[in-house]
Amino acid sequence: MDTITVDIDGHLASWRGGEFTGDPGIVAAATEAICQERTIDIFDRFPVLAESGHPVGALAALSTFNPGRVFITELPDGLAQWLTAAFGAAACGSAAALGE
């Protein structure tokens, strides 16, 4: 099962199978972002809808706690590939490669 774990300013939280666990502040921020259907700028540059059913959306939700200070300590291959494509597209000035 896909797992994402983040460290945000020393606070740890994870997403696995649609569930958020860990630091209460991060989990609360993620849950609130999903309920409000917020779009979060991952790493302050990639706008993504916060959601619990997809790794990219889950990373966006986790990031709401402090979007510019996210350190990913565990991630599934699919999310790693998405981030590689996103940063590559940004370097080339193209948003076309950012399909989920």
C-alpha cells in the first residue's frame, strides 16, 4: 500500500490508504484542506487539490501545515515520478507534463 511520510519543522505525519496519522496539527490541517476543497501549492509552485484518495492530493493536504517547509521522508514510486515530471516541466517552463 502506498505510504507518504513528511517531516515539517520536526512534526511527522503520514498518509496511507486514504488515512492521515501522526502529528495532530498536520492531520488537522490536512483534513481541513480536504473538507474545504482547497488547492495547495506543493513546494510553493505546483497547485494541487487536497484529497485523501490519491498520493499527489494527499501530499498537497499534508503540505497545508507549512507548504514551503515540507521534507518528504517516504513516498511511493508514482509520487516520485510525478514530482520528477513536475520539476522537469517547471524547469522547461511547461505545465503540460503535470497530468495526474
